[in-house]
Amino acid sequence: MNRCANPETVHEPLGKYSHAVGVPGNSEWLVISGQVGRDREGNVPAGVREQSEQAFQNVLACLKANGMDKTDIVKFTVYLTDARFVAEYRAARTKVIGDDVLPASEMLVEIEAWAAKAR
């Protein structure tokens, strides 16, 4: 099982996330390529919220096809084409994934990192 960590030397998380997640060495990794708001038939809804919901549904489908579910997600990387879409994106993420892990709106930067070290 993945191990969530929030170091005492870092602020409390601003949402439902952990600052770091440790993955056991015997874990199977699944890398899901960038999913867009296109359904199986090739339809793309007009709104950012609807496209975000479809993209998250696509992620869940990829997980399910590989014997996983949303509790196995370690990290998301999200690209929005316009900052005006943040609120609609957050609503879609909450609806489909069930959490609100984006930082507060006053934050001007967010830096993500993946790390691994051979033992």
C-alpha cells in the first residue's frame, strides 16, 4: 500500500492530498498518457468542465482496465489552456475523482516532482 507523508517542517496540505507519497518497491506502476475530453466515439463537449469530467472518466477507465482504481493514483499533472478554467476544472475533479487537491487561488506557483533512487 502507498504511504502518504506530510513532513512536520512543511505547512499542512491545503486540500485533500499529501505532500509526498511513498510507493513500495514491489508495486506495479501504470503510466497513463495525457487524457483529453474526448469520449470513445470521438465526441468532444464544448465546455471545460465537461471536457475535464470526460478526461477524468478516461483516466478511471484506464485504471479499471489494468485492475486499479482511483485509490491507486499517486500523482496528476494537469494542463489548463486558460486560467479562467480553474474553477470549472476543480468542479469536474471533485465530481469525478472526489477530492479538491488544487492549491488555494492566491497561490501563484506550484512545483511538482517525481523522484526515485535505486536501492
